[in-house]
Amino acid sequence: MSTPGRSLATFAVGFLLLDAVLLVWAGVDLRRTGLVVGGVLCALAAVAVVILWRRYRRTLADLDAGRADMKAEAEAIRRLLREKHLHN
């Protein structure tokens, strides 16, 4: 099953890494440090996308766990109210 936005994150990382390689290659070939710096920045941006994607997935997993806990707690309260005949 594909996770939300996974293909977008994969595309972004691939695009940034391609840009990084091409910029560094052009910078070395043309002896222009500005292009090399741009390539390094693109590589760092690709790493940042991966780190932020993992953080996003962890946050979603925490939210799902919290939602399940709240559902279980609500069911326990409903069960308690039924046992005490306090339901409406």
C-alpha cells in the first residue's frame, strides 16, 4: 500500500539528487565553484526531504496510535455507562 505523498517525496529526492550530480559535474568541468556549491546544497536538500519524510510518517503513526487509544477509552466509558444503566 502506498503511503500519502510517498511518490511526491520520492520524486523530489530523485530530482534533487539528479540536480546535485549534474551541478557538481558541470562545476568541476567548468571550474566554477558556484555550481559545485549549488550541487552540494541540492544534495543536502535531498537529505532534508528524507529526514522530514521519516518525521512525518512517525507523527502520523503517533496520531493513529492516539486515535486508537481514544477509541478504546470511549468504548470503556460506554460499557461502564451501560453497566450502571446510565445510558440515554
